[in-house]
Amino acid sequence: MYLFSLSLLPVLIFFLFLLFSDQGVLLDVRKIVNDESYTPKDPREFCRRILTTCYMASENSSQATYDRAKSLTEEIGSYHININIDGVVKAVWVVFSAVMGRLPQYSMCGGSSRENLALQNVQARIRMVFAYLFAQLCLWTRGIPGGLLVLGSSNVDESLRGYFTKYDCSSADINPIGGISKNDLRSFIQHCLENFHLRALGSILSAPPTAELEPLKEGQVAQTDEADMGMTYDELSVYGKLRKIAKAGPYSMFCKLVNMWKDICTPAEVTKPS
């Protein structure tokens, strides 16, 4: 059974396809649910048996993201939990302030980049702690034996760029999209949208990628991944192809990018993507 991250939906769809076309997969499913006679009635019923989704909101989370998560979980049929992490986040900073006598501030409030990043990392890491807590005890509270596996949602582009927090969503029992680029993941989601008619995926595809770890501006997201990284995911996917397919090292990658991006970047800008 799995504690499921919403960005992993394409992997789930593929698994469901196998389930209804492969007897071996059905036998594995029966082992997972501990029921030798179990046969899924439909994908939504199956999802509720093995998948638990959890939306961990904070004061930096937008209503739009909440609505997208709610719509998607309703469509796929997962057992869904909504929690708010603000109380725990504030408790961490109360302890820090009591010991150190100071509190960090976000950049938009005059804080340094170190302060801004620390404030974001605490939120991300607390979500990881909650993910494992609920994975361990969620089934217990429902009177169901066993436990859940935590699924990671960090993609290969973010890992290549170093754009992730250690011990957050990059830390998990399994990371099905860990070797998939953002662009390939978008294509996969688009395929699922067109072929499995999950309407909630449309709004997810059109939303700007964001961690939502900085304060909102008038209820709207002010932070985006691409602005933080100083480059687009399209540009970052070029890095991945040069590294993995062309086997380019730092110098040969630089030489190729200087030529490829000559119309948009100077050589100096190529060396400093952020």
C-alpha cells in the first residue's frame, strides 16, 4: 500500500492498465491487500484500497492548489487526508528563537537568502516527517493491518540542478519519477488527460510549478520553481540530455550550450544559470 503523491498519477494509471490486462499483476495486488479472493471492481475502488493521498497545507498554500488536489483525489478515488502544518512549523521557530534569540525573515520581508531558504526548508522537512508518521499509523487508525510506503515526487531535472531540500519529498521509500524529466512527465500527464479523461489534470498541467514555501501575495502564488532556479524546465531538460545521452562533462556541455543558446545567452550567462 502507498502514501501517494499527486504528481505520481501517471505511474498509477500505467499500473492500473497492467492490472486489468495481466493475471500476474492481479496476484500481486491480492497479496498487497491481503485478500486472496479480491478483484478490483473499478480503478477508483482499487485506488481507495491501496492509495492514501495527503494535502499538507500551510499559510503559504494557495486555494488554487487545494482545489486542484481535491479535484484530482475525487477523480482517482484515493483515501484522502487534509492537514495543516502551520502549528508544527511555528513550534520549531519558537524553539529556535528561545535558543538563539533571533528569528529569520523571508526575503520579501527583508531577510537574507540564508534566512529565506531556512524558512522554506523547515516546511518541506516537516512534510516529510508527517508523511512517514501517517504512513506508519494511518491504517492503524482505520483498523486495517499493515503500513504504507511513502512515494517521493522529486524528478530527475530537480536532482540534476540540485533544486530540492534534503529530507523532504526527495526522501521516500520509492520514487517512481526520480528518473523522469519534467518535460517527459508533462507529456505523460497529457497522455493520461487525453486517454483516461481525468479533467483535473488539465488545471495541474497549466499551473506554474511551485513549492509554495514563501508567503502569498494577495492570495496568489509569488514563488515559482523556474524563477528560483533562474532557468526554465525546458532549458534544464537540455542539461539532462547532454549529461545522460551525449555523455557531456562540464566543459563539453559548456561548449555545446554556448552554440545552442547563442541567441539568448552570452557565454558568461551560460556558466551562471541562476
